Amino acid sequence: MSDTAETILLVEDDAKLAQLVTSYLLQHGYDPVWVSSGADVAARLRQQHIALILLDINLPGKNGFEICRNIRSDFNGPILMLTARRGELDHVQGLEIGADDYLCKPIEPLLLLARIRAHLNRQSRLNARSDRSGVSKLLEFGQLKINAATRQVTLQQQAVHLTNGEYELLAMLVQNAGELVTRERLYEALLNRPYGGVDRAIDGRVSQLRRKLGDNPDDPKRILTIWGAGYMFVPAAWE
């Protein structure tokens, strides 16, 4: 395996599926690491750099939702949930606790590869952009402060921990403060795929962002939902 291969952590209790996925990832130039339970995830993250996590929901002991919630404060890379469940609420729940995307089983290999590449490519672009940022650019909206160079966010002088996906969403909304940002535009820019009309990936990310920024998801005032269209960041609502 090349020293430059990106390491992908697969958390999956189905040994046969895990063997198929790891073999496929090896064939396409990645360095897959497999663990069969959530108890091993934290240790793996301490032992080596992980670029992306493929996380099954239905695991023995702690399920994928619990694991995602527990590791999100320390792991900023992409997390893709794997689920045999088709219910929309399961997908939304995963996205609201910090997952970046989800894939339904049975897993289509080409779709899995495309999603992995898209998330890792975006992560690479974000890292390069941060490395080139030599001067701090501080954006202020009342009690909300965003340092575009360091990607640090504070609200009422308290640090707000955002995943990369959540920060990207906030940055795009802030860049268009006071204007509608359509779902179609968000999906293309943040997920590298067209909005299909039923996909809830961005909706889940918005809901989680609202919670972290003190905006009631049930009655939002700071990040508005423009029904049937998209979202709007309200500059005056942060005083």
C-alpha cells in the first residue's frame, strides 16, 4: 500500500460485507481499516490518522448514532452512515448528530466510491484553502464571530465546535447573508451532487447547525427556512 493512501475506517459487524468493502477500497487505492464494533473506534482514531469513516448504524452494543455523537467533538473528517433502514427519520437523525452523508444497503460499489471521492476531495480543498489563508478575516454578526482564516466560530464569546460540513454550510449562508440560498445550490456546492427533491442531507445539517448556534429548530429566527426553496442567514438576528 502506498504511504500516501488515505485511510478509511470501516465500522461494520457483518464480516462478509466488510471483506467485500475493504477489498474494493484496496483496489481503488485506499487504505481500509476494519473494526467490527464501536468499542474499537476511539482507539483507532488515537492510533492513526483516519481520513474518512464508514459507519454502520446497526452495530452490537453502541449503535452508529451513539458512536457518531461520541466522536464528533474530536473527529472533523467526513462520516458516512451505512444503513439497511429506509426510513427518512433514520437518515435525518444521523445527519443531525454530525454525519455528513448516508448510504443505504445493499451498497452500490460505484456510488460508494463516488461519495468517498467527493467528500475526500472537498476535504482536501478545504485544507489547502486554510493553509493559504495568511491573514485573519473576522466576520461579526452581533454576538456571532467567524474567523474565516482559522475556521473558528464563537457565539457570545463561547467557542462553537462545528464539523467541517457544518462550517461549510455556515460559511456559504454567511457569504449570502440576507439572501435566499437554494437547496439546489447548496447540494451542488457542498455535496457535489444535484438535489433530488427528497434527499434530506442538507436539511439535517441545517438543523444541527441551528442547535449549535442557539437557534430553535422548531421556530428558527437566525437561519430561516424559505419553504420550497432553501435557507436564509439573517444578519440582524444575532444581536
